[in-house]
Amino acid sequence: NWSETKSSSVGLDRMRGCMEALSAAGITVPPEWIARGEGDFAFAYQNSQQWLQGPPDSRPTAIVAFSDVMAIGVLNAALNLGIHVGEELAITGFDDSPPMQYMVPSLSSVQQPIWEVGRMAAEMLQEILIGKPPLESAVLLEPTLVVRESSAHPIRVAA
């Protein structure tokens, strides 16, 4: 259960990665629980409200948002509906921005190795400035899942 940005190749890559991981775990996500659109608070809030309004046995038990801003939208929708995040619903964001640890409950998030990204970008720029083509035009780095209170919840597989 997640949201992803409509035109972002990064969003599409994140979605593919989620789909592969879920498939490998034997988890099927109903198509109506996949939202494509703008990656902002309002988009995530509105879609989450639709997904979460039903009875507990018919709604998602986890939502992966492809940005921390979207995860905050999901959190607000859940809290406004009286859903106990971390118990009835797990939420995970992406980027691990500093406010995630201070949200109530604190939000789990995928942390990118930003120092390594910066170092590699500087090296690539240096190569370009001395007239050498960069060795790589795109680099994938291993992220880290930072587990917090929002995902202390057992998974229920969709039927």
C-alpha cells in the first residue's frame, strides 16, 4: 500500500522495488491501494483517507509513502480517523528527514546515504571539469530502513 509520484523515474524505481520485495514475500497489493500522482501531503492525505475509511478487515495494514512529506499526510489521515498508528496501521516514509524522529508516533523511514551521494556527485563533477566523461551517469546506493514507532505492527496479507 503506497503512493508514488506520477512522472518521477525515482518514484517508479521505488515502486518497482516495493513490488519486487512484496512479491518475494508472497504479499499481493490490491490495485486500488496503489496511488499515482503528486508526491505531496494533500495527495497522500486524500488517498489514505479513502483507503482507511472502511472497517479494519478491509483496509490496508501498512502504507509505504515515497517521501516523508507524504508519510506525514498518511499519518494525519490515520490519526483523524482514530486509527492507532503502530498498532492498527504501519507507515513508512522515504528520505528520513530529521522531523520523522520527532513525530508522534515517530515515523519509520528509508534513509539514503546522502554523504556518499554528495561525495560521488563531487567526484563526477570534478571529472567533467577536467574534461573527462564521468565513469557512471547513474549510481544506485544501498539505503537503510530506520524502524520507529509507526511500524511496530504485524503484517496482514491481502486476500
